[in-house]
Amino acid sequence: MGGRAGAQRLWCTAPGLWLPGRVRRILTLAGLVPAPATPFAGPRNGGLVGVWGQSPLAARAEALAAARGAGIVRVEDAFLRSVLPGRARRRGDGPLGLLIDRTGGVHFDPTAPSHVEALLASHPLDDSALLDRAREGIARLAEARLSKYNGHDPTRPGPPAGYVLVVDQTRGDAAIRASGAGYGSFREMLFRAQDDHPGKRIVIRSHPETTAGFRPGHFGPEDASGHITLLTEPVAPHTLLDGAIAVYTVSSQLGFEAVLAGHRPQVFGRPFYAGWGLTDDHGGPLPRRHRKLTRAQLFAAAMLLAPTWYDPCRDRLCSFETALDQLEAEVRAFRDDRSGHIATGMRLWKRGALQGFFGRERPVLFADPAPRAVQKAANTGRRLMVWAARDGDLPRGAPALRIEDGLIRSRGLGADLVPPLSLVIDDLGIYYDPTRESRLERLIAAPLRPGQRLRAERLVARLVATGVTKYNLGGALPDVPPGHRILVPGQVEDDASIRLGAGDIRTNLGLLERVRADNPDAVILWKPHPDVEAGLRPGAVPADRLSGLADVTLSGVDAAAALAVADEVWTLTSTLGFEALLRGVPVTCLGAPFYAGWGLTRSLGPVPARRQARPDLAGLVHAALIAYPRYRDPVSGRPCPAEVVVDRIADGRVLPRSAALRLLAKAQGALAGQAWIWRR
């Protein structure tokens, strides 16, 4: 993608603005094309100079603008940035959003107007849809424990509740200078916290860049004595705020997050969130701030309206919600994988895909047999992963994460060695096994917020409109006779979902016989499983037995096309039943697939009694397609949300697959009668 039509040149003295990278790309997409300012090339009257906040190079850029009569565009990170701080960024990372202030101001400097301040002071901020988005955004950040930087551990407990939280910042930070604050402000803040709360525990939270060794802070070990503690562990900001009885800050963004968490922080600088009736302010006058705002209004201006957000997978500007979807995916992968994994029971051809999914932080180590993997995980502190179908290889009681393909998988079959675009990770069971609780069941039973419901509904609409299903095989639909049409999807008969989740009927022939017996006048559409048709897996129904049971055989027909002509679906445990629900097609289950027993299907199989919740379709979809799986963008290689994978499958391009896998898949097809060779 190029820049917008009518883009302006943005002359920059700071290389970070014009060198190739995320910042330059966002500016270009926003209509500002960065270029290096030199003695021979620069702005003329009416031109623009780009300045990064109030960095050490800012004065040079400001002087250039003054000398050339040019305007200033000031750039800063948005309030939701990345997994790790900028100085600790990993390859390919960068900010998910920028504050691009064309007034020449900057949000943390109260001495001059800024775009953020103008929005807070004069925008109506009264649109109900905008405020609903703000409330949902606040809830999502709290639920996922997300902050500007996200290298913290959300499972790490904070200090015992009941403390006063004092927030440190890095020395020399421009936001501190612009607030008119300094070293003395931090000492005053600490003394004030002790005076206001005599005898209470004081927890000083070090800045992440200080604990990482990048920049010094204002407090150190010498300040920790008696009832004062210096916290350097990566405790999540939300966890700290949950346990605090009061919050003290100079100008940290953690003060903004404290406001969103329901605190009224004591503020000793003049940050953008001060002066709106949500803080107790000790930092000096704020002459342009006379308005009283709610938390939702503050969030709406600072997070929804002011920033320019970026989608790194689709390489385009986007909404706050889309940027948050991406950050959630990246942070989840970082948190899941930061301690590393030992994988066992993984077929050789899948190991490259697993490394792509789980090896971004630390490479996945593969170990067989299972007892050796268990010991290696214990010795290295890495988490143990096992392919779900090989769970029985583990010693009894060994803690492990079970891995399986997700429900929006690929364009092509696993049996054809097409790598998955989604995988599920389950620490309790696995979704296709009803004999024990799975993580998916807990997610299905959880209530939805309005924003989660809206996202699930939009995802369903996109899936239906594009025809995306689990495998996306294509294939034309033959003529089908009129009448009440029942689609019967065949399954692989040695599949674990049949072994663990079927009832009395466990074969495709038995399924067809039951459907015909219960529906003698229906038009039965038999859809063999593609792996079975290819001769790679068991489950074929002899042609002479189909007579009288099936009216039409849908060989090689895509699931979406078959569902488009079906009036209902009968199945044992096939995921095609789930895809039918997405399209409003009634489903009868003779087994106990993950979507049965919640009141959304006619369930005739052995459904677990624990499935007592009654979610609607949006609740089922949010759990199964958004909250449960992890997705990987096949184009950028990044962790991504479900919506990106749906777009990749729907756009019709051939998705990457190595030459070695293509060759191996051809050999596998040629030796279909010897499938036992590669099924181990």
C-alpha cells in the first residue's frame, strides 16, 4: 500500500521518523511522507517538519521549522503501544498507534495546546455509541491485563492488598520536564503518601525500563525501609491497582490507568488526564481545563479519537478495536511462550508449523518418547505440550498442554500436509473429548459483554458472506432434488472425536441408517469426509450400501456449498455441525461434540451433565473461534486475531506451503493404501 492521495512531505531531523519501519509506515498511511531534512533538502514556506515528542533532537527540528517558516507535526507513541518497551523491542515490533499532533503540541506538555487536550476540552463526547465503545475498551484492557507495555506476568501476584501505590518514572523523561516536575516532585510525592496514610504500607513501583536496566528511576533500594517496599517484579499494572487503596503519581500513564480502574489518583505533575475532575491535582495550574469528564469520556478522547491506529498484518490504518485485537493476540503468544515449550507426540511434518506458532519467544524443543519429554520439561522449566490424540502416551498425571487444530484451519486438509493457520491449546482437556472438562467448555459457559457479542456476530457474518469453513476445499455442487434436505457429513471412523464422543452409533453407515429410519421421506445428502474419499483414513461406505440411504453423494463439495442447500444437518460429532449453526441450519447430534448440550442443537447423544449453561450462538462463537484458538498470519508470520485468518482464506490467494511438504503430500497420495506409515 502506498500513502494517501494528496500526501504531504514531512521533513524530519530524527532518523526514527524517516528510516524504514513501523513509525514511517504509519505516518505515510496517514498522509505524511517522512523524508530526511538536510542542508540541501528541507521544507519551504507552508511545508511541515516532523518532531518526535520533546526528544533531544526536537530542538533542532523546531529551529528548522522556525527558520523555514514551516509548520510542526509532533509525533508520539499512542497510549497502547506494544508487547515490550521500545528499547526492548523484538524484530518486527513497533508501536501499534501514534499520536500525530498537527497543532504542534504534545499531550504531555500542558504549557501549550495539544490535539488530545483540545478533544478533551471541546469535543462533545456525548455520542452513546462512542461511549459504549469506550466502556468496552476499558473492560477489555482490564480483562486481558493490558497496558502500554506488556512484558509483565498477569499470573504473578501483587503485594498483599491494602497498600498505597507510589509510581516511579525514568529520570529525564520529557513528560516530567513538561509538567514542571523534577526529582523533588517524586520526594514530595513519597512524603505526602506517608503523611496521608500514616502507618500504611507504601509500595513504590519501578518503571519497566528501570528494572530492565535501560534508564534510572527516582527511587532505589535505599528508599525501601520499614513499611516502604520497592517493587521491581513484573506484576501487571491492573493487579497492582486492584490491591491499592490509593495511587500517587507525577505524570505516569499508570495514573491514567488508575483512573480507568476506578481510583482517584493524587497527581504531582500535569499529565493529560489531570484537571478533568477525575484526579486530585498538586502539580500547578491547568488554565484550559475547566470541564468535568467521566472515565468513559476520557478514554474515548485519548484512545478512540486521538490516536492513529495501525494493523500490522493487513498493513493499513484501523480502529482502536482492530489494533486491540492484534495486541491481544501478540500478548497472548508472548505470555504463553515466554518460558518455552517441550513438545512431544508431534508428527515430523507439523513441527515447522508448531515452531512458527510457539517459537517466537524461545524455540520449541521436540522430544520423544513422552516420558523423556516429561523429564526434559521438568529439568528445563519449559511447559510440556502434547498433540491431543497422543495424550495417552504421557505418564498418568503429567501436567501438559494439549494441542489440536483449530476450527478455522486452512485452505486444504491436514491429511494433505497443509499447515494449520490456527491451533488450540487446552490445559484442562481438549474440545472434542466430552469425557472430561475442557477449557473451551468454561469459555462457552462464561457470559459475554456487549462488545464481545458484537465482535462474534460480525465474525459470523464475515464467515457466512465469504463461505469460509474449516478446510475450504472448493468443489462444485451437483444438482440436488427438491424436498426436505438433510445433510449428513461423514467422518473419519478412527477419529478421537468418534472414539471419545460418539454414542451407540460409531460408523458412517450406522449414521446413515439412523437418519433414513427417522426421516423416511427426506432427501438425504451424503457428504463423505475428504480424507476418507482420498483413501487416507477409514470410514468409507460401500456403494451398494448407499442405495436407499442417500439420495445424493456430495463428493468433493465444499462444506459451505453443501450447507447452502441443506434444511438441517444430522451428525455424530462433525465440526460441520458447528458450521451449520453459524448459518442458521438446525443440527441434530447423535454424539457429544463441543457444541452439543448447550441448547443450540437437538442433542440425542451422551451429553455431559456439566453443560448446564445456555449461551446463545454469539457466546458459542466467541468461545470457539475468538477466545480458545491461537492464530498465525501466513503472510506476516505474526500472531493475529481470527479476523485476519478469515481474510487470508477468503481472498483466494494460495497460502504458503513448503516445496518439501508439497512433494511429501504427493507421495502420501500415491501410497494412500499404506496410510499407517505416516499416521504414527
